[in-house]
Amino acid sequence: MTQNKVTVLVPGRIHPRVISRLQEQFDVVTVADQKGDLALDDATREKVRGVALSGKLQAEWVEKLPNLQIISNFGVGYDGVDTKQAAARGIIVTHTPNVLNDEVADTAIGLLLNTIRRLPVAEDWLRSGRWAAEGPFALSPLSLKGRSVGILGLGRIGLEIAQRLEPFKVKIGYHTRTQRSDVSYTYFSSLKAMAEEVDTLISIIPGTAETHKIINAEILSALGPNGVFINVGRGTSVDEATLEAALRNGTIAAAGLDVFYTEPTKAGGFLDLDNISMLPHVASASVPTRNAMADLVVDNLIGWFDDKKVLTPVPETPVKA
Ligand code: GLV
């Protein structure tokens, strides 16, 4: 159908498939930088009715878009959007859940093994010629065998992680605000209680005010000297200076991070540590999964402007029937 072309703003970088599909039926306006002032003239600002977003959308920009109806976020986590502001303005926010569950859960398991068995460091040993020159790579001090894993956040992805852990024969527990009635994993009513009980903590929680720096000194001490901390949720839930100290002084044994407090980062404080495995926020970053996420970003916008229906709204901005 021929649309009276709606204008969609793309601030900063986004998956190219989002842009190419949007261009098939929208007027796409891009601004290069997500920081600073919104570099759009008044007439264009007034035309913008949708935003396709990867990363952060400044609240001041939303204020300057009087006719904005929908923010379609690339990613299941939507901490780059002020949902209170959106809800107050009646702006719908959508995200990309489910299509990335398997990919992120797979990466979580990979990162767990990389961290515990130091596999990337071992590969480096071979690639740099040290195996041939110096002999076998050092035995990993840690093993996954016999571990007790606590998952912080048993939502859609957390559940996939738990199910993937079952064949590893580890003990599996979880902490969420509300106990799930559909799983038999051990429930802990607090993060602290779980950290005291388990030796491996996997965090898959969103970045919100409530989760800000909740992985702190108390939790890391409770996890203990055999403890392994894995984060595939959001870096803002970790007090990174405290984590760095905990890795240096043996408060915990090792950590694996796919996410950081500030991104992108050079991870300066962690670089010289040999008991951390780090990835540059790639948990969902395969071509097929990112394509599916890109399609969902676009399909939410098309659904809204064709039919006032979206596929995956966030709970803070429900679409009234
Ligand atoms: C990735 O971190 C996402 O939120 O999808």
C-alpha cells in the first residue's frame, strides 16, 4: 500500500538492514551522532513520527519531537530509552525479545566455558607459537564440573541459559523478584542468599535504576574465592571497580563479561588480569539473529503506522486495544 510517507528518525548507527527496509516505505532521516543537540530543522522535527533506535535516545530529543508516536528499539534491553517520559507522552516503545534468546544463551555458555577453562588464552598460546616452543598450556585452575550455578534473572533468556546448563550436570538455582511456578530450579528470594549458596553467578538482568551496581562488594564476597561471575545482561548492574579489586585480591576466582558499565570500552582496569574473559558485547551478534532483530524493529514500525498494532511493545508502554 502507498503510505502517505511517514518520517522515521534514525539517531546514530543501526543495523543496515533496518535502514534499507525502512527506506522501502518511510522517509528516513538520519542524524550521525546520538550525543549533543538534535541537529534537525524545525520542519523536520515536526515531521518525525517514529524513531528506530540502537543505543541511547536522549530525553531532550524526545521533547523536541512533538509528533513522535513510537520508538522502535533494536535490542531486547531498552535502557537507552526513558520509558517514563515515553509513557507520559503516550509514545509506544517496542523492543526485540525472543528472536535473540537462543543466541544470547549460547554465548553465555561459551563465555562461561571460556572463563572457567581459559580457552581463548589457550588458543592464543597455540597461535603465538608458544605451544611448539614452550610446551603445553597451563592447566586451568577451575572446572565447570560440580559447580553450583545461580542465575540472576530467569526471564526469557535466563530460562534458555538454565536449560542449556542442565546437561552440564551442575546445580541450578535462580533469583528473580517473583518466584516462577513453572520451573523446578532452586529459588532464592534474595541475590545475597543466592550468592552465598552458589559458586557461579550468571547475570542476565536489564539495566534499570533497581539493578544499578547491585553486583557489589557484598555479593562478590558472598560468592567467595572459588566464585565465578558471568555477565551477559547489562554492565550497569556491576560496580566495576569493586569487581576489578575482587579479581585482583582473590575475593572471587574469575569473571566473564560481555557487557560493561560504559560501552564501548577499552576495559583498561581489567586488561592485565588473567582471570577474566571479555567480549565486546556480542551475545546476540550473529548475522541471522541480528537480521531477525532488524526485521522486528522495522515490523513494529510498519505495524504501528499501517494498523496501530505493534508486535513487541515493552510493558511500560502497553498499546491500548
Ligand atoms: C543486547 O544487549 C540487547 O539488549 O538486545
